[in-house]
Amino acid sequence: MEQPPPVRGCHCCHTHTPPPPRRLPCNPPSLRRRPPRACRTLSVSWRCRAVHPDLHRARLVDVTTSAASAAAAAATKPQDDALDRIGATKHAFKSILASLPKPGGGEYGKFFSLPALNDPRIDRLPYSIRVLLESAIRHCDNFQVTESDVEKIIDWENTSPKLAEIPFKPARCILMDNTGVPAVVDLAAMRDMMPKLGCDPCKINPLIPVDAVIDHAVRVDVAGTCDALDRNEELEFQRNKERFAFLKWASSAFHNMRVFPPGSGTVHQVNIEYLARVVFNEDGILYFDSVVGTDSHTTMANSLGVAGWGVGGIEAVVAMLGQPMGMVLPGVVGFKLSGKLRDGVTTTDLVLTMTQMLRKHGAIGKFVEFYGVGVGELSLPARATIANMSPEYGATMGFFPVDQVALDYLKLTGRSDETVSMIEAYLRANKMFVEHHEPETERVYSSYLELDLSEVEPCVSGPKRPHDRVPLREMKSDWHACLDNEVGFKGYAVPKEQQGKVVKFDFHGRPAEIKHGSVVLAAICSSTNTSNPSVMIGAGLVAKKACELGLEVKPWVKTSLTPGSVVATEYLKHSGLQDYLNQQGFHVAAHGCATCVGNSGDLDESVSAAITENDIVAAAVLSANRNFEGRVNPLTRANYLASPPLVVAYALAGTVDIDFEKEPIGVGKGGKEVFLRDIWPSNQEIDQVVESSVQTHLFKKVYESIMERNHRWNELPVPKEALYPWDDKSTYIRKPTYLDGMSMSPPSLPKVTEAYCLLNLGDCITTDHISYSGKIPEGTPAAKYLLEYGVEPKNFSSYGGRRGNNEIVMRGAFANMRIVNKLLDGKAGPWTIHVPTGEKLYIFDAAMKYKSEGHDMVIIAGAEYGSGSSRDSAAKGPMLLGVKLVIAKSFERIHRSNLVGMGIIPLCFKEGEDADSLGLTGRERYTIHLPTSISEISPGQDVTVTTHDGRSFTCILRLDTQLEVAYFSHGGILPYMVRNLASQMK
């Protein structure tokens, strides 16, 4: 096949991979260390390789020889010889490598000084862009990262509007188990491929630190009891023992990978409390911390000035293996904050307000950077809440530069004084430390927003999207409007005569009743809010005051508390407030992401029957970041995001159909009506408890023992082999098939001819719709598969928990009961129409029928296709079904990248056009007129699509970078990576 044309600047792979881990036959203990930095900076451009394969092979001999020599030399030099260790004697920017002195003498190490460039454009750059600049300078080898790339970033003000492409190499990677298991499965599969290509499998290892936190497997099966935590963990291990053993194997089989056991907390909370470096000091070289993670809320680390965002598992594998990630230099929204939050207003209220503002403003694919005196009024946990919800307001990052508040938080969470001093010295030396109340050089942003914090008011968001904010004072009227409105994001179309219907039922011998808007599930959950002591303490104080006034939650409301950190449990106990939360049913049920990802567990059978038999629009209130329909619980059609104190309040009220200002929350002691204002704590009350209860020794206590505290994990046996021993009978971990039969030669470019439409979808289709995480229902294709392998229904577990098995990923594609397919005339459910016969089939069954008939498939969608979680199963599932192409009005950033990574072509309708305006019904057959030569394909080019009935329209090819064009030519990221690495090893 023809190869891509030469392009200025090279994005290429490392020529050195570290030796495999100890305790394996091929990995003696003496070799288990990272290679010297000089060895890790040598590389060969994929662009050069693609165009000049013979030159690459010749150069590879020189480079690998140089790498070996550099490794030997660096091992014998003094530890303070930083110049040689980074190859700086020949580095393009060696002139700006400076020493960072310690106050008492000596030095912390060397660093690349941005001020030493003496370029006035740098002073005007947003802080977040400067992090990209430092990374590019440090990695500049004129192969993977070129001086031209550095210039593009310095000239950001002019190059960003032109969508300039740059390479980015993150400092580390974090994984959560639902998306991390498939990523590690891919790594294991790549190892398996190496011997077949004549290469050493033990060379497949992460080159950067990788931390996996098992946090998404736990489910709230048991709630409202003192033993809920232990019983849920026991059930978690029963269901997930095999996948846990796989991850534990990976932690010893792969170099540079660490796995935190179940019950450690959520990956994002562990990240900010423990993992985040803010500034790395490696081998005497200091540089900015940066991270990518297989969860879209990796952005939570932005609160500490750590540049980072969510990526799909396949992109994470690229980063782990030391490859640069191609990205478009983003625009930056400058968000100026002033004033201070009023008493009674929480950070949750603030972030829901910001989410609505930024969605309206437009932040998709952009960085958001916060500045102004108002930032100084926000605690670090408050900033973490805001940064966490970057995906919900559409941004790649929500960045807070480091200031004194951030340094104080680092000390609070147990970082040493010396480490914090080093961080401050480095940031000040690189002009990256912020003093909010002092004059600063004016920075340039792509666009601007401003908010006076004093104008924020209490609110919730829902009932189906996180950016549909509802002021608390308008909640009752908004709820009634939702009942009236036609079915949509803000409507249920309940007839007027049925809106007041009350359903009475028996709840374990007690009379109970529910109606439309009744709260049947209330959960304090998610790292978004449980990382913030002020709202957690606030929830405890609401519970305390409610207990003292004689209020209690109705027993048929399922209540739970799942903190994202064990530290939160410790300070709630220390303050004495956990006892009051327990009295209201908010016992600790897990330390992890449970309800917020859909693992809310079943409702009581009597409650479930009352809902389903009477078509009740029941409600859930949760302190999470997402409330897409069908995500939280299949039976809660209305789901509202709220602060933890409001979660407790709504649980007490038992309904969302209430005006808290005018109506009592309940009747307490002596028949006295109790209003929300009677149990709501003041900011001063909250601050006093936070100051006395949230202490450094709690963080140290938790994290000193975090790797040993789970006895079930400690007793888990794991394989010792370097290659994973795949079990063909396993229903959790299966070897993926998409690398089978791969050769060193890329395939011919795919053709999409006379393809049928598998689904015709509307706007805001989320990755929850595309790759459902919740419980596997009986009767579905996934359930039938599991029954064939002898799995009983009680052990089906969830789609998310079984993503290490592509048979489940494929059957779980579009399995959400709430997905609406226009081919079914707007009816919801995981079915579609097999167009040739008109049969209504499960989507999986229809896809298999199309494949057996030899037909290609496409998907048509509206705006914001693939919004939500970063799960790459939402790309793998459609690919395994046989989908070749997605045509959408617009894509969410991570999902579009994942589609490219799995070899699915993303196309966008032209501005002002969509399927409806073009008269497309989804019953047509589609042919995509792509060039047959890769040299004729360029990012963002126009592509003609024709249908069998003679229509023609033009779309935009959403391969956004030259690197993505290369991925496409190889059939996806993983085949590209395997061929690259294999070519280096030969």
C-alpha cells in the first residue's frame, strides 16, 4: 500500500523498552529498574518509518546501539550528572537547563527554565499551555518532538485557532478497573503477539508509572446496615475474583505498574490525596506532573495544577508504552472568578452553575483555566469538585494553577515539608506559582467567562442531564413541568389525571406509599463530592439536626454512603457525625464508585413492584456527576444531582415534589413541622468541625497501610507466568481476537459499500447508551451467553465488570434499556430493525445477521455522540459488531478518539445539516467514497457519502491529526503499536 507523505515534525516510538518484572524466568531481579533517561529519549519517527522504511531500519541499528551505550554509560556516572541522563549534552534546549537551589545549600536538581527562553510570548500563555510547553521542550529530540512543535506551543495565540497538531507525552497514567482491565488485557494480548512476530514478549512494559485503583467493581447490594461495607466487599470479591486476580498478576508481570486493592477509594480521590506529584523529581530532573487516565474524571487532578484528562483504554496503552499522543493544540477558556460563596451555598451548587454556563458558552475540546481573586476563596477540595466535572461541561481540562491553598493541601494530605518546598521553588522559578491578590501579567485566552461567586444559589441538576440546572426555589414547579412535558430530557408526558396518583403497598409489614417524584434512592457518592470535607461534614450535620428534631428517613428509601476515600470515613467517625448518618440509613456501604457508575444495587422487591406495576416516575437523588437516564438505576427515571447535605434532605422529605422554602421537610417531635432551614448548618458550623476533624494524621494512617489493608486481596493467588494463561472457559477475562492473524504489513484501506444502518440515533447519545455498565438482565444476548457457560443469573454481575471479555463487550453494545432508536419509531430499548426483512431484533442479533449476510454497517447519530464516560468499550463493542462508520452531527472528544483507535471511521455532517435535514431515515444503504490511497487522506477533509436511492451529501472526515491517519492506515492503534514495537525489536 502507499504510505503517507512526509510531514514536518516526527511522532515516533521509543527504541528502548524496560526489562520485564522480577520473579519471572526472563527477568532477573538485577534488571528491574527504569532505563536511564538518555536511553528513553532516543526514538525514530513513525512518519520517517512510514515513508522511508529502509532508512528506518538503518537508523534503528544506530539508535539501538546508541541506546545500549547510553544505558551503560549512565549507570557508571554520578547521580547528579543530570545532563547525560537526559541526553542534554546534545539537547536542542540545553542552554535553558538550570539548577534549582535549595534554601540551605545544594540543589533540588536541574530543570528546563521557561523564563530563560526570554520570549515575551510565554508570559502571555495560559498556565495550562505552559505545562504542554515544558513537556515539549523536555522531550524535544527532533524525532518524537521537534523544535517546530515547541514553536507551535510558544506561538499558541496564533497556532491554536489553526488547529495545529502537537505531540504530548504525559508523565504517568492512572487506571480504574472497569476501563483499566480491558487496557491491561490489550497489553497482555500484545505480549502474546510478540513471539508470533519473532520478538521478546517481555519487552512489552509500561515506560511511565501506571497506577490502577480497583474502584468500580463494588455494588450497593446491602445498604442501611452496620455490616454493609463488609458484606458488599465480600460479594464484590465473589463476583470479581477472576478479574482481580488478573490485575494482581499484572502488577507483578508488568514493570512500572502498581495496583491498589478494592476498598482503597476512587482513583481520582486517591490521585489527589496520594498519587499526584505536582512536580516530579526523577534522576535529578524536575518537571511538571501530568497524567492521563482511563476515566473521564481524571481532570480532578487539575485542581492541584496537574495537567491531565481522560482517555480511552487504547490511548492509555499508547501512553504507557512511551508513545506521544497526537493532539490538537486546544483553545483555552479563561474563567474569571470574583467574590465569595454566600452562607448556605455549597461547592456543588457552584459546579452545577458552572456546568450550565460552560455548556452554553461552548467548551468542548478546550481547556478551561480559572483565575481571579475568587479562586483564592475556594478550598482545594472545592476546586477538585469543579475540576472533576470537566467532562460534564465539555472541557478537556478545568485547570487551577498552583497557589498557597494547593501547597497547604499537599501538607494536609501528608506530603513532606521538603517535597512541598521543592514544588514551590520549582513553580516560582518557572513563573507558574500564583498569588491571586497580586497584580499579574495579563494572559491571553481564546474566550472569556466571568462569575461572581456571591451570585450562586442552591440548586440541583436533572432529571436526565448534569447541565440541566434547577434552582432549588424552582424545583417544585420544574418537576410539575417535567411531568407535563412531552418525553425528552425535561419531560415524561404523564397525563394530568394521573399525576397525583398514590400507590400504597406493604413494605415488610409496614404500610408504605409512593407517587410520581417519590425518592426511592438517595446516595452520597462519587469523588466529585466525597473528596470535599465541607459538604461531607455538612451532610453529617444535617443528619444530626434531623435526628435531634425527630425526623427520620422512610425505610423504603434506599440510602447509602460510598466515600471515594477511606479518609472521609475516618474524619466522619472522628467528628462523631457518622453515628447520625447511620441513624438516617447512610451507613458506609463501600469505598469506591458504586451508585455513581450505576452499581446502585436492586431496590427492595416491594418498591420495585410498586414502580413497575403502576408506571411511577420514581426519583433518585445523588451527589454524583452524571444522571443520564438508565445510568443510576433502571427503575429511577428521574435522577437529580445534588450536594450531600441536599441528598440527606431529599431522603428525609421522600420526594422531589417539594418547595423547601414553603413546605416542611417533615413532622418532628411533638408534631412540630420542620423546615430545611431548621436543619441546615451554617458555614461557620461546618468550618469548625472540618478544622477539628480533618487532620494530617488521618491521611498518613490510611495511606501508609493502603496496599495491605484488604485481607481478601492479600490472600488472592495469581499466576506467575510472564504471558497470561488465558482460560477459554472464563467469562470475565478472554483473550481479544482483534490482533489475531495480524502480520507486519498494514492491511489495505477499508471500503464501506452499500452498508446498512444498524441504528439511527438522536442527540446526546452517551457512552452509557453505547456501552452500558449496569446489571446484565435475564433474557438479553449477554445473559444467554453466560447461561451457555453455566453462569447462574444471580452471578451475571454487570456489563462493566465483564469488560475483560469481548464476548460481553460485543453483546453489551447498545444494551441500555433507555436508548431510543429512530428505526423503532422512537421506542426505547436495545433493539433495532433488520432492514432487509423488517424483523425487530436485539441489536446484537441484528448485527450478527448482517455480518453473516456479508453486509457492512453504519450508525447515524445527532449531536454530542459519545458524551459521558471515557470507556473504550463504547468503541470496541460497535467494532466487534461489525460497524465500520459513524456519521454524527458532533462527537465527544474522547469517544471520537476511541473510534479512530478501533478502526471505525468518524464522519461529521456539514454545519447546519443532520440526518433529518437530509431526509435520511436509516433504511438507506450507504457508500463512503474515501480515497484508496493513504497518501490522499488528510485530517478533516471532505468525504462524499451516497445512498442506494441516488442521494449524495458531503461529510467531514474526523481523523483530526496525521497520527490518527496513520492509526487508520493500520486498522487502529493496537495493530499500529504492535507493528512499531516489533519492528524495533528485530
